[in-house]
Amino acid sequence: MDLLKSIFKGDKVIWIIFLFLCLISITEVFSAASTLTYKSGDHWGPITQHSILLMVGAVIVVLVHNIPYKWFQVFPVFLLPISIGLLAFVMLMGFITGDRVNGAARWMTFMGIQFQPSEIAKMAVVIVTAFILSKGQDEDGASPKAFKRIMIITCIVCGLILPENYSTGMLLFGTVYLMMFIGRVSARKLLILGGGIVAFVTVFVAFLLATPDKTLENIPMGHRFTTVKSRIADFTNKEEVPAAKFDIDGDGQVAHARIAVATSNVVGKGPGNSVQRDFLSQAFSDFIYAIIIEELGLVGGIVVVFLYVCLLVRVGRIAKKCDRTFPAFLITGIALLLVTQALFNMMVAVGLAPVTGQPLPLISKGGTSTFINCAYIGMILSVSRYTAKLEEQRMHDAQVPMLIDAGNAENPEQPADSEAQTAAEPTAKVLNSDAEFE
């Protein structure tokens, strides 16, 4: 027991949420990866690979949560320029070689390992935003300089992500926007920014819908325009199609995801009994929530939502206990990023949003995203360790006057100067300095 406590430190609720998400992931990816099993001819290959990735992810959680949170401020020093350089490189190679996966240049290979630079960039931007907000705080909120710096960095990174992955760029920008709101950036600036974004998106969508596909394909850096247009058009087209005319192959994944949800019930068909997994090419990733509902029913779907909501609420409680702004902003931004991405994924699966291509954090099969998400959990746990130390310090400080009073009652002849000296002595290590936390 002592060994487990020494390894798994930090907030127990966060650990439990992480464990349950991993268990759901292993169960559902094993079922949903049938298409990969068929292609590879190896029944155990996909789930074995995924389990190994999750185990490596768990090791990452343990390692990261033992790092004092103050060191996270150093990460963007090398993560930000590296991720910007990699994003530019991937986008450039996509145009030069035309080497794209599903019509987008999002991946690169290094020493035989495939990864997405955008995942690293998201982490860097969230940490940088938290750092700038924490340093820019005054009595009136975040300074105007903080807002400008955040916007410059975010626009550069999102500008490199958007041409290849619109949903990821929008997700990151939305997370930064919420962080600035929580970080007390001027409401006037946020209203102007929000209004500008809404106006731009409205004009952009109208332009896509009104422009012929051939014209869109000839626009520089517009190779994803037709894909975005078709997804928006499919989502906004609410005209009922007769069953005899419904092209299930043409409508692809969205249709099969809806069938998976519609053919389920309260408790589902049971783990491993999904039918639509064999027709969904991304059943183990983008549409895994539809498989969860098909196999685990309404109960399973609600449990998954509950876990993400608990994560957000728990992080909020941990953030409130922080006596410093950086760790509070950091874990709040991380929770917003994870939960918002999960919300996007689940809304797509049940037909409440157009297809985005966002995986379900800590559940969908992945490589880079799994490792980065586990690092996020490690950061949250690291901050929770710090707040636990703070709570111990506060309780100790609250008990000291009571102990002094009790001692005086037992020994009323104690000299006044001795009492003052005892009260003035430091009673424990002060933890309001980052340098004191290990």
C-alpha cells in the first residue's frame, strides 16, 4: 500500500477518472478495431499495440506528475519553436510532395515513429497562455500586453494548423479564448474578438456554400475547402431522405454512426457485439462514442459524459486551492481543452455537429494524442500534489495557535517573552514559493 501511495501521488479522483477512461478505451478499442484486424490479419495486433501505448501513457503520467509544476513553465521554451517549425515543415511537404493522409498533411515520421506536430503545438500554446496570463495579472485583470502576446502566438500556431486541420485550430483557439475569459482579460476585447470570429466564420461558411467545388479546389491552400463544405452541407441538410433512396455507402461514416446509436437501447448490445464497427473505418477513433453507445447503451454513454464532467469539476476545485495563478490557469486550460474536444467528438457521433475528425481523449486509439493527453493528466496531478501540500500547511498553521493556547492554559506561569518567541518561530516550511515545492 505504501508503495502504491509513493507511486500514485496526487488527487485520487483524477487517478480514478483516468483509470476508468483507460479501461473503457481498452474494451471499446478491442471491439471497434475490427477493420484494422481484418486488414492486418492479426486478431490481437491492434489491441496489443493500443494497450502498450496506454501503458507507456501511464508511465508518462507517473513521470510528469512527479515534476514540480514550476518546471512546466520551461516546456514552451523549446516546445513552441519546435512545434511551429514542424507544423510549417509538414504543411510545406504536403504542398511539395502531395503526401497527405485523408486529404490533409498532419503527420510526420521521425525514426519510424509517426506523430502529429499539432498535438505538441496545442500543449505549448496552453502552457504559454497560462504563463502570460499569470505574469500579466494586476488589480484590474490581465494587462493589454498579455492579450496581445497571447493573440500573436495563438494566431501564428492556429494559422499553421488551420489549412490542414480546421477543427483542431478552432478547438485550440476556443480553449485560449476561454482561458483569457477566466484570466480576466478585458471583457471589451473579448467581445470584439468574439464578434469578429463569428462574423468571419459566417462569411467563410457562406463563401464555401456559394462557391463551386472546382473553383474551391483551385484556391491556394484551399485543398480542404471542399471537404469542409461537404461536411457542413451534410449537417445542415435536414431534408428527410426515403429509405429506398438513402445511399448508406455515399453517406459513409455519419450514417453508420447514427445507425449504431439508433439500434442501441438502455444497456446496449454488450461489449464486443457492435455491428456498425465493421462499416465504420474510424470506429476506433473519430466515431468510437457511437460504438460505446451501441455496445454499452444509454448508460454507457452517460457514464462517459459523467467522467469528463467530473474531470472538469475536479480540476476546477483543485485550481481554486492554488495560491498562485500559473498552476490554476494551466490545469484549467488543460481541462477545457480535453473536455471541449470530448464534447466535439460526442456531438459528432450522435449527429449534433458536423464531422470534425477529433478523437475522444484517452479513449480513442491514437499515438501522439494518447501520450500528450497522458502528459496533461500528469500535469493536473502535479498541481494537485502542490495544493495538497498547501492544505497540509494551512491546517498546520491553524493548529499552532490552538496548541500555544493549550500550553499556556496548562502552564500559566510561562513568561510573556517566551510565548512571543514561540509564536514567532517558523512552524513549517512555507509553500507559497515555487522553489520550496518538490
